[in-house]
Amino acid sequence: MGKIKAVIFDMDGVLIDAKEWHYAALNRALDYFGMSLSRLEHVTTYDGFPTRKKLEMLSIEKSLPHELHDFICRLKQQYTLEEITLKCKPQFIHQYALSRLKKEGYRLAVCSNSVRDTIDLMLRKADLMPHLEFFLSNEDVEHHKPHPQMYQKAISRFGLSPAECLIVEDNPQGIKAARESGAHLLEVKDPKDVYYDNIIERVTEIDAGAGA
Ligand SMILES: [Mg+2]
């Protein structure tokens, strides 16, 4: 085994194609109050942040009353769990990638800006939990991504140095967090990029001393 000992995955947009589910769930909740987000707004501005942060942004940009945040958060969470239950299924490329990496001795974890229950349900429905040592949610840190705390915590939980870890990320908040943690980065566009050959190619590049 080379320099890289662990691979840490973001969840949404990396292991799970959940963008649409979060978008639909938030809009269903906002719809009660005559508000909605366009797909463009979601993709360019809101995607990748925890729901509470999205609601703070909506209060600033669209005058959503603060008193509604708790209620909308609970509704959104309920709708998200419904979406996951209906739509989240195991994907062969991810099951294969994670099981093979694990068999080869790499230690695996997930760090996500989602809440714990959402991550737990998604990873179980996608049948990825057996390959992971642990996952961290936005409830396990004081500062969610783009702050690097979640990745720093995962790296220290492994008992490794940042240089021994590879982080797989898809969006600007996560990429900023990954870079600031000091670990190596594999940037992907969507979950289809997260397959064994792609990950191991990046690991080999780092082990050869080519990639920072
Ligand atoms: Mg993501």
C-alpha cells in the first residue's frame, strides 16, 4: 500500500444522486408558504448547503420569516426521507468501487452536510454502509462545509495525517473544505464519475508523487 490509506467521500452528488430529491423536498415544504426555488437558483446558489443555511439565505434574499425556519426544516426533512425511501437504490458502480477499495485495505468514510438520519437512510438504501468505518453529518461538527472541520475530524478519527487521505468531492463548498483540510482531492462532476478505476488512478498518481 502506498501513501494513501483512506478515502473519504462526500455523499450528495458523489455516492448518491440526491440533488433532485433535496430540491423537490425543499420546494414541497416552501410551497406551503407560497415560495419556491427555481432549478437554476438551486443549482447556482443553494445546492450543497444544509437546509438551515438555505433558509437563512432565503430569509435574506426573499424575506422568508425566521419564525418559519423550524417548521420548514421539519417538513423538508420528512419529505426528504419520503423521497429517499421511494427512490434511493443500490448502484453497482459504487458498491463495486467501495467493496474493492475496502478489500485492498483502504479505509472508507463519508462526510456530508446532511443531517444524520438522512445520511443513515441513504447509505442503507444504497447498501453502502457495510463498506464504511463511519460517517459524519452536520450534527457532528460546529461548522459545516465549506469549513474543513468535518474532514479534519474524519482524518483524526482514522488516526491518519491529511497527506494519507483522499477526499472525493463534487461541489465548491465541499472542494473548499477538502482543500483546507490538507488532504488530497479527487474532484468529480456527478456520481457517474465515482467508479473504481477513476479513484484508483488518482490514488496511484498521488502515490507516485505527482499529485498534490
Ligand atoms: Mg456534494
